[in-house]
Amino acid sequence: MLRHTPYDGSSKLFRIGLGPLDPAEWIDVDDRLHAYLDEKQLLWRERPDEVFAAEAGTEAAQAEVLALLLAHLPARFPGRYRRDGDAMHIAPGRVVPLADGAPPLWTAARLVQEDLVLMRRAPAGWRLAAASLSFPSSWALADKIGRPIDEVHAPVPGFGGGTRNAELIARMFDNLRPETPMLRWNWSLYGDERLFHPETADAGARRFGVGERADPVVLRSERQTLRRLPESGDIVFTIRIAVEPLATLERHSRRHEIAAALIAQIEALRPDELAYKGLSAERGRVLARLGELLLP
């Protein structure tokens, strides 16, 4: 199991709002690290243009992200990471070259389970300037690179340009300090455990099997952090994906709380929010499936 999840007791269950993060907790590692890194390598070979993009002029900021990780990881996880000249050793048995000519942000992404997104301030507002995005949740990097944050968030109900939420995000980005990273959680439900999920949710499609019972149902959580880079002033946005089938959560000691919290979240969603999460057609089936976790 993950050390940090939306239901490990470190935060309110499935809370969406932002909160301060101890810099020592910036990046997390678990026993799935090598599986995630293997998947990143496979995606880089098979569809590099879909998982990496960077504007010209972002190279120094990319290198700044890499330098932060090279300092953070061996200090935070000394049994897992060891720097040796132009290579990082990741136990057991992985060596990541640090000077092979690859974009610095891609090199950084090869060290961690997180996806890494670089945000840059411009006269029109903060925009997505570079990203290593191997594990998207219903969005495509090619559609977002170079765009202002309010356009990036345009499909999210209540977060498009001119909304109060868009203004709050812009103000928060402007006021973010290097010494105080921020943390937020997000969640969604999918019908499989794939990490690479760029397909936009189809509000009317059946996602959770063809039978009367919704199965499989997979909880996809996102541990997101925001950190201002002290030299460039850019912001690195990290996205850590975790997938947990409900069949696994049935054995969790807090399954009743988890199910009750998810049910409350779904029941509170407006029609446009249900459509965005791909739950319009199957709301009842999913609620019934979650209700099974409430049984003794």
C-alpha cells in the first residue's frame, strides 16, 4: 500500500482544497516505484510526443527541478537513492544517467513516480510551459502545452476563465513561496488500472463493466504538490497517481469511512460535475457498488 493516500489519516478523506506541505514530504516513494519508472520508459519509447513537451527557454528551469530532486531524493530516501557522479542509482539495480543529453525535466521524471509539470508566469497569466506527463487523467498534453492555466482548467466545471476559482488559483500561484510547498488531493473512478489515461471521459458511456453490478471499479487518486522554484520563479506541479480497485479496498481497515466519504462526494456532484467525471450514466451503479463496502 502507498505511504500517502487520501485515506491514510494524514488529511480529511478526499479533501480537494490546498494545504501547506512539509518540504521533506515533497516526493513519496513506495514499492511500485520501479513499475512506474518502467512504464514511463515504455511510453517514452512508444509515444514520446504524447508524454513530453517543453517550450524553448525552459531548459534552465527544468535543470532547477532536476537539481532539487538530486538533492532531495538521497537525503529523504538514503536506502533507495545514491548519487554517483553523472548517474543516480535507484535500488534495486536501476541506474539513471544524468548527463545523456535528455531534457532535464525528462531526466528528473525518470527518478520518481510523479509526473512533473512546469508552470511559468506570463503577462496573460500562468501557463503550462513544460511537462513530463506519463500518467494523465483524462487530458492530453498536446492540448494544454503553452496554454494559460484558466484554459488548461476550462473543462473543469467552475474553474474556467473569469470564474472565482480561476482568480483564486492565479492569486495562489502568485503568492506561493519556495519554502512553503502546497499539497492537494483529487480523485476519479475508472474501469481499469491503466496509468496512461489521456482519453476524455464520455459522460454517456458505460465505464464499469457490462453487467448489472459495476465491476471493475478503480479508485484513481492524485497527490498533487506545488512548489515555487527559487531561482527561476517558475512553479513545478507534481502529480502522483495511485490506482486502487474497490476489490482491494474491501479489505482496508477503513473501508466503511472510505466508502461513505466517496458516496457523499458523488451525491454532492452537480450534473456538470458528474459529466466531467464520467459518472452521468452510471451514478446509480457506482453508488450501489460503493454501498457494498458499507456492509459488515
